[in-house]
Amino acid sequence: MHNLFIRESETQTDPYTPDYVVPAGMEPEVLDIHDWKYGDKLPAGMEQMLTIDRMREKRKFEDALPPTSDEVFRIVEFDIFCRLLLVFEED
């Protein structure tokens, strides 16, 4: 009976996370928080929910910016792009 109590205190604390493959061109939102671990940010509380909301806002903002691979995207436009990101990060 004594060994049973020792085993209970030494049980697995982190839930199993299986390996995964992300199809090309997809960026699942859940990968933004892949480094969160049980006991450290999980289970999610109000602070983590606010962080997730902020990540969503940032993703929307970045998606609205002009593509960086266009020929039109010159040094001046890159500077504006960087400034917009900085302003967004400061808010």
C-alpha cells in the first residue's frame, strides 16, 4: 500500500502532446501558444485569454499590411511597414 502513495505523487503531470504535421500554407492559431505548458500559462486564465486576443489582433493587423514580396515594396515602404509594427507593439 505504501508504494501506491509514492506512485501517485510521481504521476505524469504534463498531458501527452502527440506529434503533428501542418499542411503547407496553413498556420493554425493554436501554434501561437505551442510553448505554453501545463502549470505555466495552462490552464488558461484571464491573462492568457487577453494574450490570445492580442495575438489575434496582431495577426489581423499583419494580414492587412501590404505583402512584402511585391516589387512595389521598396525601402520607403519597408520603413513604413516597420514603423506600423512598432506602433502596434507599443499599444
